[in-house]
Amino acid sequence: MSAKAVFDDALAADELLITEAATNLPRMFVTQFRKNVIPFTPKKTGALRRSIVTQAQGTTAKIAWRLPYAVDQNAGVDLKTGVRYKNYTTPGTGSGFKDKALGLTIRQLDPMFREVGLRK
């Protein structure tokens, strides 16, 4: 999160009210999301879990899976053939793993805000 001000050269520095905020929230978000998504991600061989990559840059957090079948697994269906996945080998895993972890991570934002000083 950041706040920016546009400076008018006609004003002296002592006439300006400036606020600025910088936070590690995107980095904290991807760290927490990754921690949350692992238990929900299907684990036949563990490759899908190992394929997760995260990036926090500026005010943006990105999470991706490097394996092409991640989209199908998250949908719970082979999108080319329409065949539904039924037998997940690990209890608690299955389709919708991305959204389950995202929902959980969003619910955990309040403590993150407190940790970075954005909330008391």
C-alpha cells in the first residue's frame, strides 16, 4: 500500500501536509497464501504443490502454478474432455483449492494489517 502526493512547486515545504505509507503487505500476503494453499492443493505426486510460484512487487501480489494441468485440477474437470476428477488421493484436497486458500487468506488480513501498523 502506498500514498503519493503531487507537489506544487509554488508551495514551500513547510506549507505541505504529506503522508506516506509503505508496507510489506503484498509479501506477507503471498507468504500466507502459499502456506494456506498447500494443504488444499491435490497431492498425487506433490508436483502441483511444488509448482507454486509467488511474487510480491510493489503493491501487487501474484501467485501462479507452473504446471498446465493446474487450471483443470482447480476446476475439478479436464477442460478438454469434460471428464470430472473424483478420486483425490489426499483428504481435504480437490477442486477449488485456489479459491479456498484465497478466502482463508483474505480472512487473515486483519492480523497482517496490525503487524505492519495499518490497524491497531
